[in-house]
Amino acid sequence: MSVFYCSLALFVILSPCSGLYFHIGETERKCFIEEIPGETTVLVNYKVEVHDPRSGGFMPSSPGIGMHVEVKDPDSKVILSRVYSFEGRISFTSHIPGEHVLCLYSNSTKWIGGTQLRVHLDIQVGEHAIDYANVAQKEKLTELQLRVRQVLDQVEQITKEQNYQRYREERFRSTSESTNQRVFWWSLTQLCILIGMGVWQMKHLKSFFEAKKLV
């Protein structure tokens, strides 16, 4: 079995959504990193297209070709892993802040002639993942009530992002302090070793001179 190739795309934390497309081959694996605050809803929309050798373009995929989607949290714990069809919508909620890894690969390794796929991917985070038209219809909200709901969700998301930034700063400060302590103790150890070697050399030279009756 061929070795999986993993390409990592790091998205900016404050960007509300990310739309892109990429090409994927047989037994190939594509992974993306998304920095997500805690308790935040993420919505992933994707669509698979198959390469058409006759036209040189891409056409809608057949129902037999789907995608296996796997999501891991910052602790490398799998929070989502299942096979979806050639087009779908995936939703999950982050329970801890940090870098979440989203991986996609084909559910089949028997494509005719090693067909290449094009995968359209759209990632929406926070309030951008909420379908407010559906919310307004279900809860029978007026336009003003819906707007207030959107503003409240935006404020909540901003608060989560600020908390995540503080979390990142604390983690960075902790790492910096730990590194500084290690550098300090390593420098102190080197100094002690040098002093010890100097003392030993002086004693050795003194013994040598005394043996030669030079002093």
C-alpha cells in the first residue's frame, strides 16, 4: 500500500470561513489544521468531482465514490471518523481550544485508471456555521429578533476567540519560562564542569611540578 502523503494548510484563527479546492489521488490523504476556540461549532461543506479525460475538466462524482473524514482534537483524540458520500455537510463542536486536524481521503482504492478527484472544501467556524434562516423559521423570530440573535452570537464568538488568545499567550509564556529555566540550569552545569576541570588541572599540575621538584 502506498505511503499516505499529508499536506497541511494552516488557517488564520480569526477568519470566519475558508473555501478552497484541492486535487487528491488514489491512497492519498489530505490534512488541514484549524485553530478553533473551545466549545465552538464548526461546519464543513465538501463536494467531490471526478476528472474527465475527454474534456480535461472535472464532472460530478458518481455515488460510489465518497470521502472518509477524520477529525482530531489538540490531544490527538479522534472526535469524528466516518465515511460520507461524494457531497455532504459535516458538523462538530470543539471541546478544548487548540489546533484541530481535519483529514480526508477516498473510501475506495479501486478507481478506474487511477482517476483524480477534485474536492471543494468550505470550513465555517462559530456563528458563521449557523443557518439563521432556518433558526428564524423554527423559532418564528422577527427580523429584529434574528438580528439581535446574530449580534449575541457574534459577541459570544469574539469572547471565545479572546479567551483562546489568552490561552495561547499563557501556553507560550509557560513554554518560554520552561525553556529559560532549562537554559539557565544547563549554563550553570557547564560553568560547574568548567570550574571543576580547572581545579582538577591545577591540582594535577601542582602534583606534576612537585614530583619534578620544580616547586
